[in-house]
Amino acid sequence: MLDPTPNLVADTAAESEQRLGSPSHEVSPSRHAGRSTRVVASLDARLGRTLVAVGILTALLVVPFLAMAPEESASTEPAGDVFTARDRIDETFASTVRGIGFVVEDPGGDLLRATPLGELFDAQQRLRTDPDLGPTLFTYFDVDATVDAVGILSLADLVDSELRSTDGIGLADATDAQVKQAGAAVIERYGPRSDVLGLSSESTQTADGTWVVPAINSIVLADDTILGFGATSVNLGGDTEPEKYDREIQEVLRTANDLQVNGIAIDVNLTSQEQGAIAGPFIGFTILAVLLMVGLTFRSYWILATVSAAFLLLIIWLKGITNLIGLKDDLVLSLIVPIAMVSFGVDFAFHAIGRYREERATGASATPAIVTGLAAVSGALLLALASDSMAFLANVTSGIESITQFGIGAAIALASAYVLLGVVTPLVVARIEADVAPPTPGRRSTAWRIGGSIAAAAMTMGSVLLMVFLLPWLGIVLAAATIGAIIVVPYRRQRGRLGDSLAVGETPVRDASHGVAAPIGRAISAIARRPRLVVPAAIVVTAAAATLAVQVPAEFDVEDFFAADTDFVVGLDQLDIHVGDRGGEPALLYVEGDLGDPAALRAVRTRLAQVQTLDTPSLARTESGDVDIDGGVFEVFAATWESPAMVAIVDDLAGVTLTDEDGDTIPDTREQVEALIAVASDTGIPFDAERSILTPDDVRTSIVLDGSSGSTVFELGLVDSRAQESVAAAKADLEPIADAISADLGGTFVQLTGSPFIREGSLDGTNRALQVSLPTAVLLCLAVATTFLRSIRYGLASIIPILMVVAWLYAFMEVAGYAINLVTATIAAVSIGIGIDFAIHFIARYREELERTGNRATAVSITGEGTGVALVASAASSAVGFGILALAPMPLFAAYGLLTALMIVMALVATLVVLPSVLVLVTRDEPGSA
């Protein structure tokens, strides 16, 4: 334990008073300065107790970190009708059949050959006979093919059946020519656009009448009464158990070694986890780079080691507190918040330790230097904490659980970083430098320090990776061992009764910034001498940037989140290539109303006819060229009249005779409609004596009637749905028709939904949240800064870098092709936090020096040499670290790393280039100042 010695405590008060009154640091006495000095001196005197309290709190937070890990995932969706419709569909039309889509592609370009089609057939047989998966497959009668199927029915099955009926052989014994002839017969029978065949849109017929089929789209059906997964949708934060099952199916199908088999959006959450794990080392290297930059800047092993320990405690505090208050599992909270807090933690440490080092550089010994330095910067640190917290907490207005959690989690991490890196770390550094002799000069000593620094940073990196990504309990154990190895053990070995060594004439402490401080100060001062040139130029640049910033689109593409070579992305790419305008991502039209009324049903059918004739490239079409609409109540009616036995069954079971006088397949009376739906929901609609056109499950997932209320759902295919403009175009075409259906049914709930519109709704919600939280954050920061600084002009000056950084950053996003999504939206809050943080530190120091010297130019120069250098060092460390993260293979992290690094540099430029000129304009020299 770093226990304070009595003589150090006694010396602190006296020497602090002497330092505060020295000619080089005369400041106007104030109650705040005196109170800050007393608080810091008290903390320093009771450092041992403070560390014990930190240790106890950390140990207590380990419990919720490990034992209260969240089991639920935070929603990434705002409230809205599109989500309500999705939820009602899941509740009302839960199917007992689970469909898993696959694209099967032959790298040789033609699946319709003996070897590749035979491999697919064998893989399907292995799936059906698999001891674990086989019993879970759904057995059904395929009406189009008029054959029974177990789990899957593909081109391979139909060609094998054709070969056996015509040539008396199966695929295993057929030649390519025989397969080609059988395939041509099958395609002619069902048609090249048949859903049963699922032929690629790239398929072509050759001159001899045979076909070249590069790929097929096939679906495996599983029995959810056995699996029990229930309704599932493709969204981050969902259950991974269904995805694991789907992957097991995929692995069996991939035993067709010469084929490329990819599921269609079957594993979004598993892919997210795997991509996060791959990105883990890059996040670790980010932390490693930041720590090494800290060590390089201050040229101190002890500072690097202490900051490393604080980082480890910060992770435990963040995870422990967020678990304790019940925040849910979330990609942004689990990964983005810890990464973002690296910047703020380093910033707190650089300013606190940097001010302490300024005092040491003048010849002060460690104990009075920390009291004077930390007391001087404490106001700026507290103001930065308050304003940054407001910037993050503004996200609670988003209405999106994930973004709300980001704001709360970031505020918690920020407060933790303030305590650990802004207060405890500089106090520990000062105590170690007071108790441990400075390193001896020489190559061997330098090599040991460098090696020790690298080892300390590497151990910290490993601990963080374990805690965040792999094995939290092992990460905590390694973190404890790391703190012991890099601080406790070396300190106890080297601790000596040295007192404050500089008080007896030792060389003042220097760091890597010593030689550049004066040039940086002079450069900032030179720029600030031309405020009437700098400020207008900044206004013009920012205004131009703002015109671009407001044009950044809200878009979602899986390639913005996952690497292009992941199975998830490859599967969607294959779907785009091989389905084209004949299929697409399912979109749903949900209709509520009095669907027992034949007149209401005819009104709905009339509107759907308008959908079929829409002239839009965004919707999938049938072979006849009409927009393809599947499912719904009208499929039940059509199947009824295709089944000769159904009329008799309804008459027999319900005592109602079905009639259709106008031939539109809709029964003529309410009584008939209700009787048909009731009977079909129990019995299905028979194809023959043993098989069904529609099973009871098919009917129940098409329409539900309850007296005068009912609901039905229709499915359409959205082409190129990865492009948000395509989804928006489809919505623009379909929404007026949905509104017309609602009006026809008396204002009932009618809504477009399905994964394409869910994504669009989420993006719209994210965009709206940004439009609300961004100005809210700016106003809160202005209020906090104005209150703490007790000055409107300084408060207004503090938000200038915020506005500039936000405009510049989003302008870059527009030019570089980035879009607003759930992750990039959080960068706005971080940019506000960094911008206000840098500005407050500069303004607080400038104000202090202006009060002391009375001269604006001198105040700017001194602030640049001190705080300016600390800002440069802090920004450089964070920017380098996040620049490394930009190399991560997962686009989500790469984009976050690049944009954050760029934003930090922009905040530094705004603070050191523009802000000094603004301060010169809004302040005046004191009379008589030089």
C-alpha cells in the first residue's frame, strides 16, 4: 500500500502555500482555489485510505460484473407502427414451420450436371438421415410438385425422380447428358420461374433446349413444434439458438464439397459475435498504442503503469455498475463505450499529470507539485466531466433503448474515468515519484524501462481483451496480477525514504513535450494575433461543411457492419445475383379489419390489384410481369375452390354451403366466410383424401377471425433491399395503397412491415434521435459551461469547437460515403464530448493566465505551452490508437476507429487554431499590462 509518511504530509501544506504565492504563479486568491487546494492536500494526505476505498469498491463491483451479466439484449428499434405490426404478426401468425433459405451455387458455373447435382442430392439425403437434425425436419406434401417431401425439395430431387421414371437410374449413375435432358424436362414441366425449382435468374437455355443453371435457391423446412424457437426475425440482439440450428443445417448441406452453400440471413448475431472477436485484437492494439504513447510522452514507466492500472479498474467499474443498474446486453454498450472512454480517460490523465509535471519542471518536489497542479486543473476537470456527461446523457431523448443505454453507460464510464484517471492516478504518480528514486541514466536502465513499459501495456491489453471479449473472470484475475506485477511489486522493491528529492536540488522532471512547448505556444499565439482573419475563415469553412453535413443519408448495409467475406454477406450477395427481380427480401402488408365481411374483402382485393400493376423496379414480379403477392386470406379462398372436397367438408362440419356467384373466389356471405375459415383452421384444405393443399397451420398463418375483427398478412418481395433508396421507393409506392385499404375498412390498422421496413424504421428513428439529441447536447453543454464559468461569453466560446467539429466530421462522412446508422450516430455525442472537453481545458487555463498577467497574447502563449501541449499529447495518443482500430477487418469498428481518430484531430484543430482567436476577440487586456 502506498501509505503517506507524516513528514510528507506536514511539508505539503507549507510548500503548497509557498508555491501558490511564488512570483511565477501568482493568481488572484479565491475561495475556489483555496478549497481545491485543501481538498487535494487532504486526498494526498489520505492516499492510503483512498486506495483502500478504491480497492474495496472494485472488489464489490466484480460481483455484478461476473454474476449479473445481462441476459436480455437492448432493442435497437424506436417505437412505431412498423414495429407494432411486426409484433402483432409474430403473436398472431406464429407458424409451426421454420423456413431456412439457402443459395446453392456451382463455382463451375453450371449446377445442372451429374457431379454437382449428385453431390447436392447426397447432402440432402445426409440431412434427412442425420440422427439429430433429421427428426426435426418438417414432412409435407408439395402441391406444385405433387410429391411428398422431408425437409427440403430441390432441383436435385426432381431431376433424380425424373431420371428414375424415364431412364431407370438415379443421379448417382447418370451422365451429364442424361442429367441435362432430365433437367430440361423438369424445367419445362414447372417453368423456369417456378418456386419449386428456385432457378437462378442467371440461368439460360441453350440452342439444344437444355439449360445452364449456375445456382438455385432452396428452402429447408423444420418443425417448430419440436424445436420450440417460436417467431424469429433478422435483427441484432436476437436469440442465437435458432441461428446455431440453422448453421448445423448449413454445415450438413456443405458436405457437397464442390458447391458453395450459403444461408440467407441465418446468423446475424453469431456473425456479429465472431466479427467482434476478430476485431478484439485491434481494440487491444488500440489500448496498447494509447498506453505506449502515454509512456513516450511523459518518459515515465510509472505513469504508464499507473494509467494502465486505472484502465483495468475502469473496465471493472463500467461493467459492474452497468450490470448492477440493469442495463441490457448491447453491442454499443459492450464494445463502443469502453473504446470511446479510452479518449476521455487519457484526456483526464494528460491534463492532471501534465499540470503536475509543469510544477515539477519548475523545480518543485512531488508532493507540493501535485497539490498545486491538481488543484489548479481541478475546476477544468470537473467542468469537463459535467459538460461531457450532459453531452452523453442527451442521448436518453432518443427513444431507442440501445442509444439511451449508450448515453447512460458513457456517463458512468466518464465519471469513473474522472475519479480513476483524473484524481487517483496523478496522486499515485506523485506519491511514487516522491518515494522512488529517479531512474539512473544509461542504456541498460533505459532498456529495462522500455521493456517494462511494453510488458505493462501488453499485460493490460491482454486483461482488457479477456474481460470484454473472452473470459471475464480470467480477465479480472489477470488484471489483479497485472496491477501487482507492474506497480505493487516494483514499488515495494524500489521504495526508499527519499522525501521530495527535488527539494534538495535534483534535476527538474522533464517529459517529451518539454522541447516543443515553447514552439507550440508561439505558434498558437501567432495565429491568435489575427483573429479577424482566422474567425471569418473558420465561419466560411464551417458553413460550407454544414451544407454537406445535413446531406449525410441514414442508410443500412450489412457491409457497413460485417466484412464482405463473411458467410452472412456472401449469402446476401448471392441472393441479389441469383434471384434478381423474381424474388427478394420478404416485406409484409398487415391488414386488420372486419375480414368476415365479403364487401370488405373485395375492397382489399381491389387495392391489391393496384399493387400488382405498380410500375416499379423495387418489387419482385411473377412470370406474367405482375408484382408478386403471396399468402393472405385470398390464398385460402383460392385453395378452397381448387379442392373439390372442401365445399362438402364445410357443409358437413359447419352446416354451411359455400357459394361464389360472381366467381371472385370470395364466399358470398359473412356466414360462409366465417364457416370456411373456422373449418379450414382445424382441418386444412385437402388436395386429395390423404394430402393437403393448405395445412391447418397454413390457414392459421394466413388469416385470423374473431367476430367482426380479423387480421391477415400478405407477402411481397423487395428487390435490391440492401440499397435504402430501393426500400424507400417501394414504401412510396405501397404506403398510399395501404392507407387506402385502411380507409376502405373504416380506418383500421393497416401497415407495411417486414425486415426491409423494420430497418428503414430503425434508421429513421436513429436519424430523428440524432436531430433531437445533438442540439439538446449543445444546449446542455452551453448551460453547464456558462454556469460553471459564470460567464456567458466564455460559455458561448466553449461551444464553438463543438459546432465546428460536428459540421466538419459529418461533412467528411458525406464526402467519403459514410452514412448515419446506429454506430456512427453515437460519434456525434463523442465529438461533442471531445470538443467541449478540449475547449474547457483551454478556456480555463487562458482565463487563469489572463487574470494573472492581464495580457491576452501572453495568456494565449502560456496556455498554449501548458494546456496546448497537453491537448496535443492527449489527442495524438487517442488518434494513433483509434487509427489502429481503423485497420480492423470488421467495418463497424474500422469506421468507428477512423471517424473517431479524425474527429479528435478536428477537435484539436478547432481548439488550438480557432478558439484562441475567439478568446482574443471576446476578452480585453487589463490596463497597464505589457
